[in-house]
Amino acid sequence: KMKDQFHFPGKEAVITKEMCDFNGHLQDVHYYPIFEDNNRDFYKAIGFGRDYFLEGFSSFTLETNVRFLSELKEGEKCFPYYRIINVSPKLIHYGGILLTEEGAVSATYETVEVHIDMNTRKSSVMPVWFLDNLNTMKEEHAQAGDIGFELRLKIK
């Protein structure tokens, strides 16, 4: 099961009529917000909590890739799961899957974020404790095995 490779759960989402297109399924533009809006606990575990933001640090998205694998229809619930793929002193590459209620993978997601000093609004090296936390998460997540889909993004 791919869920075993992505064991950090996000918050469930329910597909509304407004999220559906003329085909009667979740419109592609709504997949990204489901991954982004339901990952707050994951971001806090990374280190991006309220206090860190108040200190003047954040992240900006550099690139994102979403693959659509199966339909989600109005009224259905879906469940995002996340994991760290790779890190560098300034970059975070993480991925996710979106599961149906039956446990099928509806979509895969990966993104590369850059650590930002909000005072300069430029990329900045992460503090040692922050990078250490990410590396620990990456090692823990890697123990779950291969992610189960081909990566389109990478940190060079």
C-alpha cells in the first residue's frame, strides 16, 4: 500500500459541488489546494510553526507537480498524506498522495520549497536545528521504503 510510504496524515477534505467541473468530478485546480490547505500539522512538524514565522522566516514554493490518477466526485472524502523526500540547507522537497475513502490513490503531489528570510524576502540557509529536524524526518520517512511513483522534481 502506498499509504505506508506516506505516513504523515493531513486533514481530510470533502468534495463539494462547487469543486466539481462539468464532468462531475473534482476539477484539477482544486487538487493543489487540498494538498496545501490540509498540511498544517506537517508544516508544524517540519518547524514552520507560528513562532518561527514570527521570527521572520517562511518558505516559498519553487515548483509543484500533481498527477491525477482517479476521480473524486461530489460528496466523497479524500485524505492527504505527506513525507519528506530530500533536503538541502535552503531547499525542502516533499511529496504527498491523496487517498479515496476506499484507500485508492487519487493523486500524487510533489513540491520544492525554498527557506525564506522574510526581512529580505530572499532565500536563506536554515538554522542547524531546523535542518537537523528535516534530516531526521527524511531518514524516518525513507525507512518506509520507496515512494511508489516517479519523481519529476529534485534538489540539485
